[in-house]
Amino acid sequence: MIDFEEMKKRQEKGQQDIASLVDDEKTVLKHYCSLATEALLRLGAQKKAPVDQVVINSFRTGIALGLRLSITNGEVQ
């Protein structure tokens, strides 16, 4: 089962990790995120998907990848 408090702790840890990056790494990450955002919005527009759904799905995927969540027996771990 998803533990909201654990997710918040992992997010805070991730923010600390990002803050510790050197400026060049932060710049690369910023540009990557910008390119990924543009591509997601373009794809969503092509599929006539509502922007809110594109954003929600992006967050869901990003959280799953960033938090290294796994799915076991249909349950997020």
C-alpha cells in the first residue's frame, strides 16, 4: 500500500539530492526536464488529451520512477 508520509520523505530527500548538484548538473537536468515537458505536451496535443491528464500521468510516471516504486500483485510497494 502507498504510504503518503514515506512518499513525502522520499520527495524531500530527492529535493535535497537535486539541491546538492553542481551548477552544470542542475543546468543539464533543467534542460532535460524542459525538453521532456515540451515533448509530453506536444504528444498530448496530438492525441487531443486534456492538459490536466497529461500532467497527472507525467507526475504519476515520474513519481513511480523517481521513488523506485514497484508493483507487486497489483499493489504499489
